[in-house]
Amino acid sequence: MEIELQNYTDQLNSKIEEEVEKNRKKDQHILNQSRLAQMGEMISMIAHQWRQPLSSIAAISATLSLDITMDKYREDFFQQRLNDIGELSKHLSSTIDDFRDFYKPNKKQALVTLDNVIQKALNIIGNSLENDNIRITSDYSSDIEISLFDNEIKQVLLNILKNSQDNFKEKNIEKARINISTKKNYISISDNGGGIADNILEKIFDPYFSTKCEKDGTGLGLYMSKMIIEEHHNAILNVFNQDNGVCFTIEFFD
């Protein structure tokens, strides 16, 4: 009897391990799908980040070329304009570093402040939001360091910010605004985009559920965000309607 019971227990444990492994592979597959889908959005963000500096470099070059043609060369003026080109080039290089770092896999957690991670996410998406006339307001008051996979947290933040951006564009919201605040181990991201219908709100973290049309949304971003926060960081990601908008909160634990 004891042998039969032990065999049954071993079989049950084996099946549990198999299911756990299947779920792990499924989650990894979804994570990879989501990151691939996000790469297209990243390319668009790079274009927004680069457009203004490239235009400035082109304008400066044209001015210098015209001055040479008209024999109006002034060394001090040329040196200043060359310095300007150098600073703009540094900005372009820094932008590439931000995007390159974003796609580096984090094998170990690192001690970072929430304010710093948020700023890095805004370095990536900020110009895109600005070009859509979306105002960002912030209230940072978290200076404690938390152990995180910072690239994964940046990915979550970008998903939430992009969700608000898409909602603003879809609803043609005027005076669009996103507010980001931190306090100790807590992040709050809210907008004035009209909120989310209750029947959608309860499904928003389901895999492959999307409020966007088929060509625009995979339905993976927010599901993956919840998985990253709650499974990879033992934290909590919540969403609720407030003040004619939606609010996402992330709470980390010691």
C-alpha cells in the first residue's frame, strides 16, 4: 500500500513539474512575442527622437556652406556651430545607447531607484508623446533603491505609457495629460483619457485581449506587464478608473 501511494505521489509530482515547465515556456514565448511586437514601436520612437536633431544638423550645415560660398567665413561663428553639431551628435549617440541598453537581457537584478528607471523610459518615449501633444507631469519622491530587472520595468512602463498614448489618439483627447508619481516603493501612472469601460477593465490583463483593432494591437503588452511585475518581481500591478481617466499602480515589496 505504501509503495502504491509513493508511486502515485511520484507520478503526481512529475505531472505538476511538467505543467509548471509548460507554463514557464508559454510565458517565455509570450514575453518574446511581446518584445518583438514592441520593436516596431521602438523604431517609430527612434524616428521621433532623431528627427529634430537631424533637422538642426542639416540647417547648421547649410548655413556654414552658404557662408563659405558667400565668403563670409568667421572662425568664432564656425567653431560655435561645429560645437552645436557635436552636442547634437552626442544626443543622437545617447539615444542609440538608451535603445541598445533596453534590449540587453538582464541576467541579474540591480539596485536602482524608481525615479531613475522612469526617467530612462521617458528618454525613450518622451519625444513621441511630445509630438502627439501629450503633456507629462511628474511628482517624484522615491529615493530608495530597489532590486529590479530594470529593463523589464522599463518595458512595463513603456507599455503603460503607450497604452495611454494610443487611447488619446483613438479618442482625439484635447489637452492630453499623463501624470507619473512615485513614493518609496510605489509608482502611479494616471491619465485624463476618459477611463476604461468596466467590461474591458476586468479583462485588460488577459492574454491576447486588445481594445485596438487587429492590425494595431497584439493584446500581449499589459498581460506581459502583469506577468513581469507579479511573477518576476513579486510585486503588484493594479488598474482602476479615476478622475475621468485611468490609473495604473505598481507596488514593490522589500
